[in-house]
Amino acid sequence: MGCILGVSGLGVYQVVAYAYHETIDQGLESVTKALYKSIEPVWGEPKQLKQLAKQLSLNVCLTQVDCLLSQAAGIKQPLTEVTDPVNYYLRLLDESERPLTIAGVQLKQLPIATPAIRRQTLIDTSGIRYRQISLILRTQYQLTGYIQVGRSLKDLDQHLAALRLALFLGWLISMIVIAISSWYLAGLAMQPVYRSYQQMEQFTADAAHEFRTPLAAMHSTIDAVFQLYGQSGSELLSEPVSRTLQVIKRQNARLSKLVGDLLLLARLDQHQLAGEHHLCCLNDVINDLVEELAFLAIEAQVKLVQQLQTPKKLCILGNEEQLYRLISNLIINGIQAIPNGGQVTVTLESGDRCAFIIVQDTGIGIAPEHQGRIFGRFYRINKDRSRANGGSGLGLALACAIARAHKGSIQVQSQVNKGSTFTVKLPLQN
Ligand SMILES: Nc1ncnc2c1ncn2[C@@H]1O[C@H](COP(=O)(O)OP(=O)(O)O)[C@@H](O)[C@H]1O
Ligand SMILES: [Mg+2]
């Protein structure tokens, strides 16, 4: 809108300025021609031209066309009667372009300019512009001089400056009105979108919540069956039934984890858990996690190392359970990304009013085209591999949501076949 209005304003300005200039040029042309005609009988003789110059006395200030014309015709008219000054001037030059007389407005050092050019715009030393028309006075045999009629463009420039200001202010006011109304209208238009988004969030949270009870009931029923009839191969529980129950139990655990993740994500989206923040020490969280996940690392033949590079404990205001979830997701991802032995390093560093948790692995890495998308919900790079690991593609989405809920951020740097580095930045408690 700004561009369209700006271009339209520029167009209007150009048309008005052109019209002004044309009017001025036409006025000057008619004055010059009238003057030319009135002095036509006398210019043939250079002497007569000098006589005419005397009539158009140097210190007479002619400020009206009529006055100019009557002066030219030799009729004296008192200047005090001039009521509507238009700032015209008249210059009579001899054949070698020397001024014989200057009549009209007092010209402050206005250059004579070459009279051979018919229409010219001149600028005097004080910066005022003048429009001038030059006519050659010539008899059949010789050039006798030049007549130049011009007028100051001061009033025109003032009008154009006022027009520019008016157009600019109009543009500015329009932009403000457009911005405010767009903001208001966009808000109105977005309301149904916000509402449906909130309904979707609420639905996810409610559905996940409702799923938890039957899943938990199923889990405890299977456990109860195993407790009653023994794990497998007993008289009461045949081998195939036991195996089926094991599969159901495994899938149930997976589904319960997925539902738990979804519920946590929905609650984080709805800022439901913002009030449940306490002082948590990151050193302790990392220490506990490295200890807890050591077993998983050994199983995967991965070396899990922690580097707590802080002289004192780094504490933040947050939810300990969520922080455990965030860091463990990153460590588990790192361990799962290493196929044949390698190392996962968890580093804790303090920065300027923030803590950095860096989880670095020497695994398969992430190709650049996936790096921006792995934080999306249900996004998995290698679906078969993820499924085998029990991943649903929610791990990093959850990590990202938890970091955001703690006013922090998460970033990834990775090189294929060299490894990945996930950096979590969390603001420290002052
Ligand atoms: N450290 C890593 N190295 C290589 N790939 C990774 C790493 N972390 C995550 N990924 C990839 O990003 C995808 C998304 O990760 P995540 O959200 O944790 O899902 P999942 O639940 O499948 O683990 C996964 O499919 C995985 O392949
Ligand atoms: Mg994961």
C-alpha cells in the first residue's frame, strides 16, 4: 500500500508541477511576444534601441505585465499603483550580449546566460530560480540585440514545496490509518484460526489424558495375569498366549510413552505447566542422567562422558522432570545415532547469564536438509531405524518445547558420518 500510494502521489506531483511549468511558459511566451510586437518599430536602429533602453529605466522596478508593456511603449506609470506583483523582469541586450537595461524585479546577480537558447531556467546567487525566454532582435541585414523576459519561480517553488509536504503528510497519515486498520482486521480474521488452534490443542490434551486410564488398566491387567499364572510355559498359561501377552505389553508401554509425550507437549503448548517451576541445579540433573543412562550406553558399546566445566553449581528456575526429559532425549538420540562404538559427551558450561548444555556424539550425523526439520512433530529421518528404537519422532519436538517453556533455545550442528552437536541454552536464575 505504501508503494502504491507513494507512486500515485509522485504521479500527482509530476502532473501538477508540469501543469504549473506549462502555464508559466505560456504566460512568459505571451508577454514576450506582446513586448516584441510593441517594440518592433524601434529595434532596427541600434540608436533607437539605446533610446528604448533609457525609457526602460534601470532602477524602475516593473512588477506587473501591464506595467512592463506600458513602459515599453513609453508610458510612464507610477510604481505605487502596482498591486499584484508577479515578479517579471525584462532585459535588453545589445548585439554582443551586453545588457543595455534591466527592468522589473531587482535581480541579484542573475547570470545573463546565452540568449541563443529560447527557454531557460536560471538560478541566482541566493538560490531563487527564474524562468526566462529569449528572443533575437534582428532586421533583414543585421542582429541588433536580444530581449529576455523572465519571472521568478519563487512562488511556484513555494507552492510545489507545500504540495510535496501535503502529499507526504497525506501518505504518512494514510499509512498510519492502514497499519492500524490492517492490524485490527488481521486480528479479527485470525480469531477463528486461533480458536480452532486452541480447540485442537485442547482436543489433543483431552484425548491423551483419556487414553492414559485404559492404557494403565491394560498394563496392570497383563501384569496381574503374569503374576497369577507365571511368566510363560506354565500349565495355566500356554506359550503362544504368553508371547501374545508380552507383545501386547510391549506395544502398550510404547503407546503409553507416546500418549505421555503428546500430553506433555499439549500442556506445554497451553502453558499449563508454567507455574510449576522450582530451582533446579543442572549439574545434579546431568550427573544423575549420565549415571542412569550408563547402562544403556554400555549396551550400545558407547562411551558416555560428562564434562561439568563450572566451578559452582548452575541453577535455573524450571521443572526438574521436564529438564530430565529434555537432556535424556538428547543423550538417548546420541547413543542411538552411534552404530559401531563411539562417544557421547555431555558438557555443561556457563555463559553470560545463561547455561549451555552441549550433547555431542560421534554418530551418523544429520544431513543439512533434515537439520531444520528434526524438531518438527513426528519427524523421523530413517523411519525403520526409528521404529526399531521405539522412537515416534516426538523426542526433539518435546526437547524444543521444554527449552522454550524455560525461555531457552536449542540448536543443532551436524556433519554426516562425523557426528552431531545439540546445544541447549537456558537462562540462569540470578
Ligand atoms: N544425535 C543424532 N544424530 C543423528 N540423527 C539424529 C540425532 N538426534 C535425532 N536424530 C534424528 O532425528 C529424528 C528425530 O528425532 P526425535 O525427535 O528424537 O525422534 P525419535 O522419537 O524417533 O527419536 C530421528 O529420526 C533421528 O533419526
Ligand atoms: Mg529421540
